[in-house]
Amino acid sequence: MMPSSAYDIVVVGSGPAGQKAAIQGAKAGKKVVLIEQEQGIGGNCVYRGTIPSKTLRETALQFERLKRSNEVFEGRLRLDLPMTVLLHRLDEVVKAHECYMADQLARNGVTYRHGRARLVSPHEVQLETIDGASQTLLAETIVLATGSRPCSIPEVPVDHEHVLDSDSILSMIYLPRSLTVLGGGPIACEYASTFALLGVEVTLIDRAKSPLPFMDSEIVSVFQRGLERQGGRFYLGQTVTEVAWDGVSSVVARLANGMVVKSEKMLVALGRQPNIEELNLEAAGLSLDEKGLLPVNDHGQTVVPHIYAAGDMLGRPPALASQAMEDGRRAVSQALGLPVGDSANQVPIGIYTIPEIASIGLDEEQAAARYRGPLVGRAPFTEIAKGQITGACDGLLKLVTDPSGERLLGVQIVGENATELIHLGQMALQDGANIDRFIDTIFGFPTFAEAYRVAALDILGQRRKRQELAKAA
Amino acid sequence: MSGELPQATTPVPTDPLEQLLIERIRKGAIELPLLPQVASRILAMVYDPDAEAAKLAALIHQDQALAAHVIRIANSPAYMTRNPVVSLQHAVSMLGMNLMSELAFSASIKGSAFKVPGWDDEVKGLWHYSLASGAYAKEIARMRRFNVESAYLCGLLHGIGRPVVLQTLVALSKEQGTTLSKELVHQLLDGYYIQVGLLVADEWGLPPPVVESIGFHSDYNYAKTAKQECMTTCLAGRMAKHFLDPEALDEATLREHVVFADLNLYPKDVDALLAHKDKIRAVVEAMPL
């Protein structure tokens, strides 16, 4: 046992939440240590999640751009392409990410320790290094940001060979000919659309009646139609009763309605569960609620006031890296008595399906539940010159306003660059902008941002009609 | 080969047999075992996404001895399914194509590479080491979420140079009319199995991750495209050594190796891997020489 060390803040986990928590603490002049059990900084986001999946997605998009130009290039993707070829840029991307994160931590004076952490008392964290040595770290404040891992259920045994989860899907040697995706959340839909675009025969099965049920249904239907055009199939409202490798060449999924779905590989993406078992929470006086989650308040503070939790380990869907970063910053700001701000109310949701989906604020259904007759302006990308030029007409931007058609309540977008475009809406929402702002603003031409103006004009038309009707009445 | 091993200063060999061995390696005059045709086609099938189970069964059928052998293995405790396997088609459907490919490939190479009359115990030891390495490689890959499919072959074949060096030494000693001491054999196997293994890999046209695992399993930092496979193979080999002869490589020494840290395996993970001993034993016993 090494002698103990004292820190103002001990952060467990170096994913988006942990990193931002550590940097926030260090910027406030505190002595901070960041503990990570994996070899590199960044957590699953960098090594098995966001970065690798988006790198593969980028390859799929490049392929799609080539396909759009099929009058110039004649060709198709080889189905037996090794995955390493499709992920050829991954090592560079990960290394660059690692470098910048390590620099950022070093620049801010954050101490980084590689090892596994567990609580031994409310103020003590035991660090076990890879060689088995242990050290006790004393902490004024503890931030737990250990992330999450794919959920597993007994009916679907994941062997990481035929039946894979989102941690192992990219370790396949070859692009499979067919893939069944279990689940309808962001991870399931992102991989389903990426693999479909790469020519894999994709079948998505989910219990819910619609994929991405927390998103605007009109927006989701655009994604759904897009995937079907790529040859993808949806079996929705279906329960899987059994999954087994047939021992020959297929993974066989049996559904409750008697249907049997066979594919070469299966991706199980039934949500994520928090990494909390190894933390020894009881030693610090913490316990889990009936859902198996660690209860926290709006700032991530647990019942032990100096212990906070942030990011995916809180188990709040959808697990977004941007939300996790905000959780980390917020937790440490609260712990140090710094202003917390209200930006957490306006974190955009970005889903990297093909086409992309993004949302901020209230959608049509949520607005209708709160207001009587909210207005919705639509801008299909077919009406946007940039959409026509790039061939990315598969898109729709929706602006949701209050019944007067003036106050912006939310923005939902599906289509190319949706996850970038959403930030215009985010700024407008944060500034409490009037819808006319989009009409008075001159956007560059041709750009996708023009969709804001088109949707705002749609609302303007509806507003006038409503005003005329009101006058007539 | 993607990486380059560091150039070590090789001492001038004092033993005439070693000199002859070096000369043969340099001239490429080592008599390499032929990859049996069936094994070669099975290997192609493992890496062929269009391969079908029926083709595999038909392929194994071509070699009656191999077919019988595979059915016997399929019925061994390591693989036995609920009902006894009575036909090759049944074996393929019960065990799965990948596992059948592994079994058939392993069974077919042992007859060609692992045959050195008069040195049965050594060859048996090398064979068990190969099988245990392959089995451990799969468990390590599964734990680390690396590719499980290619791990077995990397583990199984990384020491393929050893029986070939042994065959060569036995042939050389016969030619020279000298006696081979076990000590010298072990020393030369350790010294030359990688070089000879790479010659075998070239001759057999083994897939790139397997070739790198042969060349760089003990110096995995030099591997460029298959470092994970090389690290996995390095650890699998060490675990196999410990499993087969815990006195020669005790658990404390095994745990000291840096490859555990490089694979980010904590003591608890190592405990979990070591707990697979019964499973590994069953795999080794299922396929005797």
C-alpha cells in the first residue's frame, strides 16, 4: 500500500463528464486528480463509442457521396471488405483526440492516474493500479463519472463473435452480409443506418412502435423512410423471445409473434447500464434506488453532499456526450460554489443516423401538450437549393412556436448537417428570439441554414391566416 | 511484414548443428511441412465471407480420416452437445462453422507439422502448447472485446516454427551422425522458431494477422497492423506455458509480465482468465496427437 495523497477533487472516470469536471476544478485553482481504468484518456466515447462509430459513419457517407455521383463513377462497395479498411482513419483520429485531451489536462495541471477506483469511506478513494498496488486518495469533493456499458439480457447472449454489442461490433473482421439490430435507440439507429449505407442487409427489431420514440415522429419517419430506401427493414412493436447462433451460418432471432429473423451477425443495442458495481458505494454511505440508479439532484449531487455523479452513469437517456460534459462542469461548479448557469436546459440532442437528426426545445407534440394550438413551420430540404445541389433532399426542418406564431419553442431537424444546423436554433432559443428574426436575417445562399428562413416564412403565413380568422370572428 | 525487429548482435554459434541450421534458414533450404490441401481450403474458408456450412462439411468429407477425427473431437467433453454427434453435417450444425473450421484446421495441420519420430514427448508438448495458446487467445480476445474469430488461429500458429525447427535438427543430426541433446534442442527451438515460423507462414500463405503474431508476439511493440493480436498471442502463449507446466512458469512469475498491463488486464481480470483452466484442459484433451 502506497502512502495516501490528498486532493481537493478526485474525479473517477475520464470520459466527457470526468474530463470537464476535472478541468473545471483545476481552472478554479483546485488540486485535482483524474482516475481512468482504461489505458487512454477519454472513456468509451473515444475507444468504443462516439469516435469509432462516427469514423465508420464518415466512411459510409463518403461512399454515399460517391454513389450520388454514379453517373461519373461506376462501382460498388466490396461486401467482403475488411473492417480495418473501413476504419482506416480510426487510429489517427483516436491518437489525435488522446493527444489533445492529455495536453488539455496537463495544461490545466490535472494529475492523471491510471487505475481502478473504489470508495472506501465518504472522503477516501482507493486506487488500484494495473500491477495490483493500491493507494488511498483523500478528497474534499468526489465526482463519479464512470460511464456506462451496453445492457445485456438473458434472452440475448452476447458472445462478441456472432452476437455483438456496441463495444464489440467494430471488432468484426469483415463487413457482414446481413445484420439484425436489436433496439430502437440512438446507438441502434446510428449503426443500422451506417451499415445499411455500406450495403449490409439490415433488419431493426424493437419493442417500441417507432424507432427513437423520444423524438418528433415526423422527423423520425424521414429517417425511417431513408433506411428503408437503403434496403433496411423494421420490425417494430415486436418482442424477441430468444436469440441463438444456429451453429452454421446465422444468428436466429425468434419473435413473440412467431416470426424468425436470420442474419449473419447481430448487434444488441438495448440501451446502456451505469458502471457502478465496482465503486463500493455503500462504503461512502450511498445506495441505489429501485431502478438501480444513483439518486442525485439537478446538479448531480448525491445524498452525501460532497459526492457528485455525472454523465452516463446517471442512466438518463439519451446518453449524450454533450450532456455528460455539462454534467461534469455543473457538478464541480456547484461543489465549489461557482455560478452554475442554466445552459443545461438547452442541450441539443444530436443523433448521427443517416440522415442526421437533431432537436432542441419542445417538439410539436410536447408543445401541443403545453399550449393550445402551437404553430409549426416546415422546410423540406427539397425546397432548399443546397439540398438540390448536394443531392441531400432527404431532410426536413421544423420550427415550433407558441400559438401566436412569434415565440420560438423548439427546433427539430432531420437531414444533412442537422447536428450543426441545430445550433442556430439553440442560440435563438437561448436569446428568446422572435420568429421574425429568421425572416429578417439574410442567410448565405446556397446553404442549409436557409431552411430556417423557409420554415419561419411558413409560420408567418399561418400566423397571418390565424390573425385574419381572429379578425373575421 | 509491417514492423522491423531490432537488429540484435548475434553471437557466433559454437555448435556445428546450429551453424548448419542457420545456413539452411539463410538459404531457405528448410524442409517446410506442406499445408494439407484440406487445411489450406479451410483456411481460405475462414476468411471468406461467402463460405457456407455445406461447403465446409463437403470439404472435410474429402479426407475420411479427418472427418472421423472431427466427429470424435465433436463428441469429446470439451465440445459435446446435448446429443451425441453422429455425422459431419450434424457436427457442423451443432458446433457452428467457425468452431468446426478451427477443429478441422487444427486436426489437419497436426499430421503434417507435428510429426517428429523419436521425439514424441517434445512434439506432444508443442502440440498441447499450440492448442492451449489458441484456446486462451479466444478467452483473452473475448474479455478485451478484440476479434475472437482471428485470435484462435494467431494463438494456435504462433509457435508453428518450433516443430519445424525440431524436424530440421533431427534431420541434420542424422545427416551428421551426431546426437541431439534435449538442452541443445530447447535452446535452438527458442532461438530460431520465429524465423522458421515466418518461412512456414510464407509457404502456407497465412493471413496477415497470423503472420504478424508469429513474427512479433514476443516483441509486440514492433507490430504495426496487428498489435492487439500480437499482444493477445503473447499472453496466450504465456498462459499456455503456465497451464501446461506451472512449475516452469509459476503464477507469480506469469503475472509479472508487462503484457498484462499492456492489455490493461487488472489482477481481477487475470484471476478470471486463470479460472478458465478446466475449459482449456478440455480443449487440449479433445485433440490428442
